[in-house]
Amino acid sequence: MDLRGDFVIIGSGIAGLRAAIALAAAGDVVILTKAGPAESNTGYAQGGIAAAVGPDDSPELHADDTMKAGDGLCDPDAVRLLVTDGPRYVRELLEWGAAFDRDAAGQSALGREGAHSVRRVLHAHDATGREIARVLWQRVAPSPRIRVLGDALATNVLMRDGACVGAAFVDAAGVAGRVEARATLLATGGAGQVFRETTNPAIATGDGLAIAFRAGARVSDLEFVQFHPTVMQVAAAPRFLLSEALRGEGARLVNEAGEPFMQRYEPAGDLASRDLVSRAMVREAERTGAPVYLSLAHLDPAFVGDRFPTIADACRQAGVDLARDRIPVSPAAHYVMGGVETDADGRTSLPGLFAAGEVACTGVHGANRLASNSLLEGLVFGARAAAAMIGPPVSPTLRASRVEDVPAPNAGASLPDADSVRDLMWRRVGLVRSREGLHDAVRSLTSWWGAVHAAAPDASADRGFHRVSSIVTAGLLIARAALRREESRGGHFRADFPGRDDLHWKLHVADRL
Ligand SMILES: Cc1cc2nc3c(=O)[nH]c(=O)nc-3n(C[C@H](O)[C@H](O)[C@H](O)COP(=O)(O)OP(=O)(O)OC[C@H]3O[C@@H](n4cnc5c(N)ncnc54)[C@H](O)[C@@H]3O)c2cc1C
């Protein structure tokens, strides 16, 4: 199937949908989305969306918290755009009918999450992403200018004379198609599936990252992966995220003896940033030789059930009671801070190719993302990318201080199965990293990348192959970056370089094929 549009968007999460709404005012839009149209990380987001709308809050305070979480690597201009434009876009969602929770006075009820200095998180109980997606779809679905192709897996972007002119895809029946357009937006979301343990759904395999890198775009800051501390670990039950909003409302991490332990490791206790909480949990589990738990038993059960109905239901299905039982938890890969490098308007290093949402590296998160800033980023930068796609071509000003050229691989070992790669990434490139483990990972991943490269991803219609291809490519880029950065900062922790080293490492590094 060959199609033409003015704009093509790959992905139907918050970034892709918000961009589509803006682009439809200027031309015909085609959205390619690889699963059912509603399937995205966005749909699973629980805690909420951060915006400085409270009486005790301000964009400056939100910027301050965002920069502190980012551990010295946020781009201050990008952060300023996020926090000053954020409230406007969130109010727009409310005008479009988003049913966020309200307090007794009828104002938006604001939740608290780790590393936020005030209550700032708008939420729809504990299923905020689903509510935001509902509101966006209500505007996308009836638009005569937006065509949505579900089960359309984008495999590569089309390049002509060094510029991106659209995307190629494979449909549900395995038939190849192309969409030509004057501007292409990658809104493919995250890459949590690159790791064995993750909060992300099956779609999050880093496809956009792999596609952009293969086309020659710059990707940066990929060593920075956020590991969420509290994923439910009940035998035989699916892994399920227990939102940070639970700790925001008073839930505590406890050890086998039932003692709260976070204060012993971090002054901010249970609401320290996610990387600090995750590592403290690992240390406490090592110290006691037993699992750690999340406990809400000291809170009012009626409040717990009312505020967190979706999480309570998932716990019930796993045979535990959220309000009364202590629930075994451990960390899992949650969010990739790095991505396809963009300027403040979503422009990548390739003319005609834009990126927004989790796949992009706008610089707002630096080395670690402040909780609930990612839905906001998708909204604000999805809209900004759309405006730039409509406007005349402009050369981007990109941020990386250093760009490394990655040599094309030699044909390597035979193709791996995805689970071996995910297991290696979890063991060697996970929460605690070291030179030896990272060397080992990069060696294996480079060899697998050779096999993937030799099998020519652009030409294949096999979805299983594309899953492995993306996981290997994204995994290699993350592992290479983690091996290179010989310090610890934000989500990146090196046991052999446990301190932050501003003298050598207060910089961004990009990779390019
Ligand atoms: C369990 C969970 C809870 C979270 N809670 C919060 C929260 O409370 N607050 C917050 O701010 N953030 C939260 N996050 C993070 C946040 O949900 C994501 O960062 C954000 O939704 C990403 O939006 P996006 O539009 O960039 O991508 P996504 O919403 O992931 O959408 C990506 C889209 O691209 C499609 N796609 C991918 N590859 C291809 C391809 N090759 N071809 C075609 N289509 C493709 C996917 O099918 C999907 O439609 C949470 C994440 C998870 C997993």
C-alpha cells in the first residue's frame, strides 16, 4: 500500500496524538501505529501529569525540582519551556473534557510524588494516562484529515538526498507499505522492553531509536535509564507497577521485619528520587537477605480503595490486599531519559525527521526524570514539534557536546532470541553497572548487531525479526553509552565510579552511525 500525506506520525501515545490534533489544521495526517491504536505506554500511566497550577507552586519551583532531579544535565531552556507552557496545555486538556480528580472546593486535586517540593500532580484516580488518551482520541477519531493505520509497524524512514520523506511499514498481513510526506514525526515511546524486568508494555522496544539511528540521526544520553523502585513481585502474577503516588500518599517501604528503612539510606526517605530509592532497596535486601515490601497498612483502607482503584484491583487479582497486606516489590526498567536528539521544536539532526515524547531527547530530563514530567513532555513537545513541522525548514541547534561515529558492524554471530538479550541487559546494564559487565554486554551486543545488520532490517516483513532488531540496536546504544560514562549520575550508577564527576562528565555525548 502506497500512501501520501502532508505529515506522517509513527505512534499513537500522548506525543503522537497531541501532534496530530495540531497538524490536522494544516494538512492530511497519517498515523502508523504498530498494535491496536489505544496501545501505548501512555495508556498505562498511573500517577499523573505534573504542572505548576497549585496556589503554592510556580513554574520556577517546578523548574528547580526538574533540574535537581536531572542531576546537572538538564537543558535549562528546554526545562523552562516545559514548565511555563505546561499549565496551558494541561488546562487545554481540562477544557477538552479530561476528568481529573477535584478537591472539595472543586479545584484540581494535586498529588505528591518523589522529589517534588509541593503537590503538583493532576490525576484521574490511578489511571491518568487512560483518561488523557480518551480525551485526545475524542478529537483525533472524528477528524477527516487524520487517517489511523492500526497494526502498521513502521520499519524504517524513507530517505532521499539526505532528507527524510516518509516512512515504510508492514501491515497486519505482513504486506509492506510506504507513506510519503513532507515531515515525519517519531512518537514511538520508550524502550523498557530492552530489559528483562520492566514496567513497560510489549510495544516499548525502542523502535524509533533504532529506526532513527539506522537512518543516520544522532541519539544521545542513552546511559540514563530510570529504574522504578516499586514493581509488584508476586509469584505467578504479572509484574505490575505500584505507582509512586502511593508513597506520595503515605505508603512506606519496609523490610522483612516490618521496619521502614528508607530514612536510614536517604534523608528524603520514601520520597527520595527513584534511583536512590531503588538502590537503597537493593542494599536493604542484601543486608537482610530477604525481599522488601510496600506497606499501606497504616492508612485508611477506604481512602486507599477510593484513590487507587486500578492498583487495588490488580493486587486483588494477584491475591493480595493493597490496603492491608505488605506487597513484595523490586525495581524494574521504567523510562529512558536519552533518545533521538532534538532541539526545542522536535527537529532531529536529519532534515524532515522530527521526534517527540519518550523517544526524543529534548534535554528536559537530564540524567533523571522527575516523576510525572513525561506525560507533560509528550504534550508540550508533541505540540511544539507539530508547529515546527508545519513551518518552513529550519536547521536545528543540537546540544551534544561530543558526537561519536559508530562504525557499521561486521556480520556477527547468529541472530539471538529477544529474551537472551533482555536478560543480558538486565544483568549487565541494569541498576548497578561496572566496566567488566558492560564490556561483556557490549561485546555480545556488537556481535548480535552485526547479525541484525546483515539481515537488513529495512527489507524484512517479519515482525519477530523487527522486535529482536530494535532490542539489540537500542540495547547496544544504551550499553555503549553506559560503558563510556565513567561516573555515577542520575539513573546511571557505576559501582566502579560511584561519584559524580563534573570535571570530566558534565556533558552530553551523541552516537551516530
Ligand atoms: C506503567 C507505567 C506508568 C507510568 N506512569 C506515568 C505517570 O504517572 N506520569 C508520567 O508522566 N509518566 C508515566 N509513565 C511514562 C509515560 O507513560 C510515558 O513516558 C509516555 O506515555 C510516553 O508517551 P509517548 O507518546 O512518547 O509514547 P507511548 O505512549 O509509549 O506511545 C508510543 C506509540 O508508538 C507506537 N509504536 C512504537 N513503535 C512503533 C513502530 N515501529 N511502528 C508503529 N508504531 C509504533 C506504540 O504502539 C504506541 O502507540 C508511565 C509509564 C508506564 C509504563
